[in-house]
Amino acid sequence: MTDRNKIKVAIIDMNNGVTNQGIRGIQEVLLRYQEEMDIILTYDLFNLRQKGEVPNLTYDIYISSGGPGSPYDGEGQKWENDFFNLLEDIESFNLKNEHKKKHAFLICHSFQMACRKFGVGKVIKRRSTSFGIFPVFLTEEGENDTIFNGLPNPLYTVDSRAWQVTNPDDLPYAVKNIKVLALEKDRPHVDLERCVMSVRFTKEIVGTQFHPEASPARMKAHLLWKDKKKAIIKNYGQDKYNDMLHSLDDPKRIALTQHLVLPNFLNEAINTLQEASYD
């Protein structure tokens, strides 16, 4: 193995101490990717929101998780400033280095915060919480973006959010080539803006509103818990519950999303690193 096969990843935990499956899902993707690609990939976990742990710029790749609550919860707090400063540092590093680049993937809560920072659309509270497995529709830019290579349009994703990003066309930042890659289903009978589901903020920083790390097996086990099953049926109905189980069993839905989105991102990042190592 050469140095170009040794990849350092920083996982940023934004769950604020709340029990979740997201971090384990990210770790599962990284471990499987390392085995399949036969590379040395190490990762460190940083509990940014709860403990103020911040990765430095010695990492090649950054993956920041979802989390509970409002994307405005950190306003005026050190942890939010640290997160925004990290994104600025990554962007600044990439601007100063022609070949070697650092890449970041931002999920759900982290994605919403990044939309605030980069000025993408409006980050607003939903009328009701979205929870389940839904189709996500790629824009023309999304169909041509490497992170969605091999995925159908629409692709199916796990979505859990009380907040959302809307009005992506109202972008004073558009001059900096931000690209909206995916949107939620168009609902012409509902007088609501379509939610933004994925954005490429810079060439190296990309994010999704949905959870590409979600494990079908782990999520199915979660849904089969008696209390969880009862709560979902009560809040969303038996048909919705049955449809979620069907989507988890379908290899062309959540399993495909988990096997391709983050691995595509890792391919993109690592290919860039390997190309730089030859220069």
C-alpha cells in the first residue's frame, strides 16, 4: 500500500447526544467501502454539537451527520461558529491548492445549516414532520452529478425532517455555481414549495436533506419494534407503514441508495486525492 491508499475521514456527530442510527450507518458504509476497494481508510468521530469537538484540516474527507431539532439551534453558539468556520477552512484550502482537495458530505441537519451558511433558499419549519421512505427527483444537474451515478430517477430515500429548504431559485449566491441536484416530489394540488433534497455547494462540498447512510436491515428492525410500529401506524396509517416495509425489502430502493450515494462521493474524493499524488 502506498500513501495515496491511506485515507483519513472525519465523522462529525451532530446528534447532540440523542440516540440514533445515523453514525452507525456512516461507519457501516465506510467499513464496507474500505473492504471492497482494498484501501486503508481510517476515521475519527467528533462530537461537535454536544462536546465541541472539531476536526482539524489534517483529514482528507469530512462527513457530517443529521441531528434533532432546529437548524437554528446553534445561532450565536461556539459549536455553530466552529462548524461554519470548518466549512470555510475547507473551502479556503481547496481554493489555495490546485490539485489536492478536501471533500465534505453534509447530511440532513448539517445540510440545512450549510444552506443557511451558503445562502441557499429559505430554511423553514415544515407544517408537519416528514417521516418515511420517499422518491427523490434529480434535476438535470443531479442526473449529471457523480454522487448519483447508477441510481434511477427518482431514487428512494429515508427522510426524517421537521425543517426544510425551499425557494432554491431565490439565490443571490447562484453566481458561485451552487447546483441544486434533487427536489422532493412535485405536488401541484398542494400550495407549497418543493423542498430541496440535495445541493452541491462547491465542487468539493455536497449535501443531502435525506439520509444516504440509512441501513435497510437496521431500519426494518427498528420499525418492527412493537412501540415504534404502533406509533407509526397511529401517526401515519397502516398503508404508510406497509409501504415503508416494502421499500426496505426492495433491493432497488433504500439498499441501492445506501450502496451508491456515499460510495460515489468517496470515489470522487479519493480519485481526486490519487490524481494529486501523481502530480
